[in-house]
Amino acid sequence: MKSIGYAQRDVRKIFNDMPVGRKQWTVLLICFAATAIEGFDTIVISFIAPAISQHWQLSSAALSPLVAFGLTGLLIGSIVGGTMADRVGRRTVSIVAIAWFGIAGVMSSEAQSIFQLVAWRFITGLGIGAAMPATSAIVAEYSPDRSRSAMLASTYCGFLFGAAAAGFVTSSAIGTLGWRGMLVLSGLMPLGVAALFAWQVPESPLYIVASRKSSEQAKRILGKVFPALDLSGMHLFIAETRESFSGSGALLSGEYRLGTVLTWFTEFAGYLAFFLIGSWLPTHLKQVGLSMHDASQVSSMFQFGALGGAVLFAILVRRYNVASVISVAFGAGSLLVIALGMSETNQWHTGVVFLSGIAVGGPLICVNTIPGIFYPTALRASGGGWNVAIGRLGSIVGTSLIGLIVISGFPYLFTCVLLSIPLLMACVCMTVMARVLSAQRRKLNEHALNISTVSAGDPPLPNTTMQ
């Protein structure tokens, strides 16, 4: 073990200078699994909705509250979870929230009426929402700056993977398990992930230092993450401005206001379009004559397209400004959604569904990475929680429109043209946000230069890779 000959070190700099190690990959993979389960639990209700409707003899419009109340719970949970993660810790909130929606998922399978099921889906949504900002903050804080966007984007791919898997699992297993069995399955998986999380994922060292908790605890965790380092006698700090520690109200302060508003609008518009298409498409396809099996398979291509797009964009954000990637993607998405409406009767309709998923769902994971990049440590979970909440508000608005569309009988093409408008507006917002992020990076580089004398003359860390 090599010794470090300095008394002070920026925790962020340690993560930046050291290569990504096995413990970091373990944390990232578990957070990916947690995010995948969140995606599965959020979307599975849309795929089993026709079976629920048949069981209780309900109209399609009557099922809208089932999805909407689940998303309302997710909205509330994300705000509370993000705030609590900044106060009591990312790890604690993650474990409690994941176990919460696992237990609620199992309990929802025992619902004896649509009203009970709606209540349980709301409770489930609270847990899913609370878990999202906490786990994303852990990913951001275990990642070096050079790959933080890609790490966050890759983790959020888990949500889309889980959402896509929900369609295929439903189409193959609902005949055996029934809709109640699908809900039991959606509850057992989070309980397993919560146990794994408690066993293998330590608290974020950046959070511990930023919240001025035990320095020894941070050193112990860093020792597990980077076994080659001797941290004895080291004083840890984070090179962030004092304004960073002013609470959640700082999200709309002068320093962050423009970026926050641009990101929130994009999140709202993107999730409105994504959830409206993803939740309405199975019902629409079943109404035009497809079997439940075929409708689920075609609709799941939209989710898998989103997953493919997420992987593509996770690679692109390693080289390009994340907001620029989102802007181009949503611009293309607005055109593809119109093409979707024009291809309903063509044999290549399924292919357009897949491409639309790439351009509409794929960029959403990049939007979700912005709080982890844009906000400082003390605001990261709160910023992520509010961002998720705004996205879920868009989801709620989108799902609430499903019943209206079904009742009104809007033409397929007309609906798709309407959905292209918010995507185009999101494209414009991210064009501006690209400039905001570039300006912030320049400012942070200047700030780091000003405090560089704190650790001037420190020897390089062992196994350091120069970037």
C-alpha cells in the first residue's frame, strides 16, 4: 500500500484521478438493477390493464386513474425522496424506498376492487419515486467527472430495459400467472434488490463530506473503493462554492434558474409524449383488432426502441454536450412521431414504432442525467427528485389524456401530430441548455483554478490515469 504525502485532498479529485475500480462497478450495476425494477413496476400496469379491465368488466377509460394515481405517487415520492436523500443519506433512502415499493407491489395483488388497486398503485408509486433520485445521486457521486454523463445515462437505461421487459414478460407469463401473479412478481424483485443494495452499496463519500459528517466514515468507504490508497492523516473536502449549500430553494436561484426551467420543461414534454404513446398504444392496437398478445408485442417495440436509443445516446454523451444530443434526438423524434401516424396501415408500422421509441424515449435518460451534472453535491438529490417529479407530472397529464382520446375517437394521425409539438419545443429548450452547460463548465474550471493552491505540490495518486 502506498502512502500519500499530503494532508488535504478534494474527494472529487480522488474519483477523477483514479481509474474506475471493481467496487464502483458493483455499485453502478446494483443501481442499474434497481432502476430496471423501477421501470418494470411503473410500466407493467399498462400491459396488464386489459386483463384487469376484463376481470372487473371495466371500460378502457375507467382504467386511466390506475395509471395516473401510480404516477402521482411517483411524483410526490420523487420530491420527498430527493429531499430526504440530501438530508439523511442516499443509501438509507434507496434501501427503504426500494423495499417500500416491493412490499406495496405484493400487497396490490390482493386488491378486491379497482379502488383498492388504485390506492395500492399510489403507494407503490411513492416508493418508486423516492428511489429514483437517491440511486441516481449515488451513481453520479461514484463516477468520475469524465464519464459521469455516460454512467448516469447507462444506469437510466435500466428503467427502459425494465419497461421493455414488462411487455415481453406480460405477453408470455400473464396466461399462467394472471394479472395478480404479475403484480406479485413485480413486488418480489425489488425486495431482492433492496437486500443486495444493503449488502453491497456504501454511502456516497461525497455526500458524507459535503454534509460534514464523520470524516473517518468517508475514509473507510474510500478505502474500500480504492484499496491502493493510504488515507491516514488525510483531510477530505469538496471544492464547491458556498452558494452550493443553500438548500432546495437554490434550484430556482439566479445561478441555476434558467437551467432548471429549461430542464423541467424538457422533462415534462418528453415524458408526456413517451407515456402517452407507450400507455395508449396497447389499448389502441387492441381496439383496431390485434390480440392482446400481438398488441403487447408491437407496443413493446416502442419500449425496446427507447432502450436502443438510450444505449446509443449514452455512448454519444461521452463525446458531445448532453443537451446537444437531446436537442437533435427530440427534433428527429417530432418527425418520426408524425411518420408513426402516417404508417398505421403499412406493414412497416412496427419498424416506425421502434424508431419512434429510439428518438422519443432514448433522450429521456439523458435529460435525467442533467441534475447529476448541473447541480452541486448538496443539491444533487433534490435537483434529481424535482426533475423526476416534473417528468412524472408530464406522465400524469399524458396518461390522463388516454381516456379522452379513447372517448373522443381522435384520428391516429391527428393524435401523433399533436404529440410532435411538445417534442419540437423540447428540442428548442435543449439547444439553449447546451449553452448553459458550456458556460457553467467554464465557470467551474475557473473556480477550480482559483483553489488549486489548496493541494498544490501534491504527488500524483497511485495508478493515476491522465485524461
